[in-house]
Amino acid sequence: MKRIITLLAAALIAAGSISAQELANFRGGSQVKSPEMQDGKVTFRLNANYATVVNLSASWIEGAIPMVKGDKGVWEVTVDLPAAEIYTYNFVVDGVAVNDPQNYFVQRDGTRYLNMIIAPGERSENYSEADQRGTVSYKWYDSKILGINRRVTVYTPYGYEKNPKAKYPVLYLLHGAGGDEEAWSSMGRAAQILDNLIQKGEAKPMIVVMPNGNPNQQAAQTLGLPTSNLDFRNDPSLANAYVRSLCEEIVPFIEKEYRVIAKPESRAIAGLSMGGGHTITASNLYPAMFDYICPLSAAGSATPEQVAALKKAGVKLYFLACGTSDFLYEGSVKLDQTLTEQGLDHIFYQSEGGHTWANWRLYLNTFAPKLFK
Amino acid sequence: MKRIITLLAAALIAAGSISAQELANFRGGSQVKSPEMQDGKVTFRLNANYATVVNLSASWIEGAIPMVKGDKGVWEVTVDLPAAEIYTYNFVVDGVAVNDPQNYFVQRDGTRYLNMIIAPGERSENYSEADQRGTVSYKWYDSKILGINRRVTVYTPYGYEKNPKAKYPVLYLLHGAGGDEEAWSSMGRAAQILDNLIQKGEAKPMIVVMPNGNPNQQAAQTLGLPTSNLDFRNDPSLANAYVRSLCEEIVPFIEKEYRVIAKPESRAIAGLSMGGGHTITASNLYPAMFDYICPLSAAGSATPEQVAALKKAGVKLYFLACGTSDFLYEGSVKLDQTLTEQGLDHIFYQSEGGHTWANWRLYLNTFAPKLFK
């Protein structure tokens, strides 16, 4: 196949019918292998004959890692493979961030596309593709509350189509500040995690709904859609507009569009950082809507009265998670105390580290098996 | 919102709980605007204080375009805005390709992520988001013929969910060599083109199915799935395996999963380059399956007997398209002659230019209104 492509690329260029830029996928020139994992090490390489300084910037290593130029203009560095997890990296060529053109694995973080590696091991085993995979769909719904048509990512589990009479519980999974409706599927590996857990019989088959939590956005900015002109920060009539849209518009939309068990015991809500705040606000404003509540590294709080209302509503799982070095840790400790004082059975799951996707993947992988049981 | 994000980023970094790399979406430092369109010009800017040479590589301009360094380390160049179309570009910093970190608009071409601009005008007006948008889903089907579980992209038109009894015609839309099941939705803007045409009443509401045409691939390599070990090039029992899987597995799968009019008059097939070859092969092997056949810049041919079989089957539209400077143009001229000699009514749509996505978007925008009428 590679040979055919090379021949075709040569023919295309020779015929002058196509510019070299449009041939990105026909990768010519001197090929290097990057990254290359071997014997507990990982080697990164970049072809950059005219660069003065090339560094590796790696999410698991503090500071810049100098790369060394070989005799064919290929820069190289080998580092220890870190503990099992997903990590991101890029090269820095004369001060400018550059992706690894040899690495297919990329995640989007806002405007940046960062290369990924998955260091193998128990912790990351659910982050690669399972054999049985669900469907990921990008749908649109009209929000009257926010005044815009908005995109939502929906995961339906393997078997959804083959079991046309089955009804499913739903997890609403919310992103943080700077994220959008693709954050959990790109950086969070939500589809892979659910696929693996469901295939192993560890989690119930469920639908996962990942909306866009920025009330002024129609969708990820990658689509180039204009944002809303409403003043969500200052107009009091728009207070909690996104959470209201979630509970009064998105939940009914999903329950109409999909085969869903439309009851509190089959609804879960979880979110990270700002989305953890949305999770807490949703449970405060709509205490009887979700029986499973999972704020992760959350920016939010609940009063004793609000927690009492949740207890009265019969919440089945309250899974509070935070990294012990997270800058929001104290807020989680305080919420844990309020939950304890009000006698609401809950889990306070504390992990090492801070405000990172490594933790949020871990939390999803940990609480998803506890849902709807 | 931007202010909140900046404050949050500062808090996160101050707390030491997160590395700068994980804050890609919290874009700090000196911001530049790029690209900036104004008065028929477009300006590109890149912050690169330590670079020696920075060029712009633009799909609509031959050769490298030198950028000039300003006093704050920001490199800049202004060029004329080209005629209405989608164009791609990147920066080249000391010989290494770099994306524009300020531009959200990105398309994936194999392993490369290229920034896009849409030059406005009549030709590109269907390439931006319409007000009424369909759903794009990534589904999986089991292929016995290819021995792997494979991903397929499916577009369902606006209104599909709201009209639960409506049945729809289906366009099977195939990519070229080096592409995958995301090529038509990323580079081809297929969802935007169909959304706009359907909203304007110019095309019939239809489902569009975009499979992966590389028989050894389960899905786009961005997912990291292993490829098949079967020898598709040399094993004679695997001849035309992908086209057989398309017609004997994907078509039945779609007709079971979706509300589809499962008749030849409601099936269309179109494809570019290698996918144009697949289109011709499918119509040769299964002459009674598709009433609408659209080979685009196609790498393929049909014998007089095969064309006669299509005529006998009652093909309703044969839309053959090619750029006059395409390296495959002579093959299209020859096919046009065979179609004429056999008396098969057809359109030979010739455009300027060659083997480019600009042409393939134009062709889709041109033939989609002719389908199923």
C-alpha cells in the first residue's frame, strides 16, 4: 500500500496537477520513526536540518529536554517511558511549538493539537480501543434558553442498534473551562473507557451525553460558528442559563431522541472543574433529577440545605473526586465535610496529582462501574 | 469568558498544579491575530522571536512566501485574498512546518493538520455551517470479507429524528488514496455542503455514508488500531475485497440501521481518485445496485460491455467529473467516449484545475442536487 501511495504521489507531482502541500498524506522525503518505544524507553525524532535549537516538551517531564542533531539533520532524544498513562508532547523548534509529523495520535486541547503517547500498563488499559465499540455522534439541538442551535456529542454503547427494544440509562458528562463538546471524547477517552468497561462487564451499557458547557458557544470553535451576543456574565436573567438548558432542554431532548430510561435512577451527572461546578449546581437546582452525582476536581459548593435536599431525594451515589495537590482540593474537602455533616452517604475519592486529564480519565474509569447498580 | 479563563490559567499555574503544556487552551503570552482578512487582503502572523527564517506555505501560492520579523518578534506577511474557495496553509519555521496557533480552523490530511481559510464568495457559500444541520456519526460494522471491525462515517440530514416515519435515499461517498472515513467530512466539507443544499431546497434530504476505502484499515490511523494482515495486493481471493464489502456488507448494514429506501433509484455512489475507481468497479460488478453513479477525478475504467450493462439496468444519472489539468484527465476522456459510444446518457463535467479538494467540493456541490430526482 505504501508503495502504491509513493508511486501515486510521484505521478501526481510529476504531472504538476497538485501542489506538494496537498500531498501531506503522501509523506515523502527521509522518513524517521517517532515515537519509538523499546525496553522501557521512548525515542523521539524530528527531521529539522535547518533548525538551531530543538527541544522536546513532554507533559511528564519538567522543563525543556534538549534534542541532539544527528548527521542527517535528524534531531533525537531518548527518555525513560513514564508510568502507565496517556501523555502529550510536542517539539519546540527555535522557540516555536511543532507537532511530531510521524505520530498519528493527536488530541485537541482548545486550538492546540498535541501528540499523544499511551504508556502501557494497568492504569491505561481501558484507554485504547476495545474490540466492541459504541457509536459517537455529533447532534444539534435548539436551545431556547441560550437562544442558539448547539452541538452535543452522544455515545451510544455497542449493541444499541442490535437491541432495538432495549432502553438505556444516561450519563451526562461535562467538561471544564477551555473545553468543549469534544473534550471528553478527545482528551478524556470517554468512548474508549466506556467501551472497555462495558465489554468486560464492569459497567452497565449506558448512553453518555457530552454537551458544550460554554453558554455562548454553539459548538467547538473549530467549526467557526459565531458565539452568542447574550451577556451571560452580567445579565441576572441568564444566571445558571447553561445548567438550566442542560436540565430543561438537553435531558428532554436526549430522552426523546434515544431509547432511554427516563427516571432519576437512570440518570447520572458528572463533570470536571467548571463542569464539576455545573454538576453541583444542577444537583442543587434539580435535586430530584439525577440519582448519581459525580463532581470531579470541582469548582463549586453546596449548602447544608442543598445537601439535605439531595438526601431527601434519595441520591444513590455521590462520588466526589479530587487530586490532593489540586488547587481546588480545599473546596472538595469542605464539600466532603458538608456531605458528612448532613449524613449523605458518599465517596470522597482522593488521588495523587492535580488538575489534569490523567486524573479525570482515572475518575471516569473508577466511577462509571458504580453507576446504575 | 476570556478574562475568566486567563484568571483561571494564572491561578492554575501559580498553584503549580498543572504544567504549562496542559494549558494549551488557556492561551497566554503576547497574542497576535492570525489570519486577519480585510479589504481583499489576508494577513498572517506568528510569534517566533528566536526563529531565523519564517515562511508562509499557502496552497494557493506557488513557492515559499517570506515573512518579515517585527520589533516584538512577530513575523508577518500580507497577501491578496484568493478567489472564493477553501485554502490551507502553514508556517515554515527554520525549515519545519508549523501550524498557526491562532487559527481554530484546521483540517486533517493524513497525519497532517493544516490550517484553513475560507475565502468568501459564491463558490464557497455552501462550505460554512448552515442554520439547519444534520448529525454526523461514527459507527462500526463487522466485515466478514475483510476480517475486521471497521468504522464508517454517516451523515443523517436535518429532520431525520423529527420525522420518525420518513425514509431516505442514500449517497455512498468514497475517498481517495491516503484518505480515510473522515476525509470527506474534514477536507470535503460534505456535511456543510449537504446541510446548505438541503436547507435551500436544492438537494433532496439524503443520508451520506462515508466508509474507509483502505481494505487493511479498521479506521483512520489516528485511532491507533492495528491494520489487517491480509495481503490485499497479491491474494487473488481478495480481489476487489473492499468494493465487495461496500456492496455486500456496508449497503445492507446501512439499510438495516437507518430508515432507508432500499431500492436502486434511491442509491447513489460517488468517489474521488481511488474512490472514483471504487465507484466504477462497484458499478461494473453490481450494475443494478446504484441508479446514480458519479466518478470524480477517477482512477478507473469500464469496458463497453460493462457500460452496456449499466444502460440495461436503467441508470438514471452518470456524472463523470474531472479537472482539465488532472493527471487522470485522459482516463476520464476515454470513459466519456465509451459512455457516448454505448449510448448511455451522461454528464462529463469538466472544471479547471487538477486533482484537488477544491474540485471535489465543487463536484459534490454540483452533483448532489441532481440525485434522487
